Amino acid sequence: MSDTMASQRRKIGGAGDLQSVVRTMKALAASSDKKSLHTSEKATV
């Protein structure tokens, strides 16, 4: 049973790491979109 507990802990830890990666990717995408919008606004002005 301890093997199962260790396995579950690894899965939970991995899920936390994945959530962190997704959060970072979303922030980078939002930042990239803002830069792209800003650049296109300069081009049209």
C-alpha cells in the first residue's frame, strides 16, 4: 500500500508542476497578444 501512496504523491506533484507550466504559458501568450496588438496599432497609426 505504501507504493500506491508514493505513486499518488508523485502524480499529485506532477499535476502541480503541470498546472504551473500551463499558468506560465497562459501568461506568456497573453503578454505576446498584447505586444502584437500594440505593434499592429503602431502600424495603423
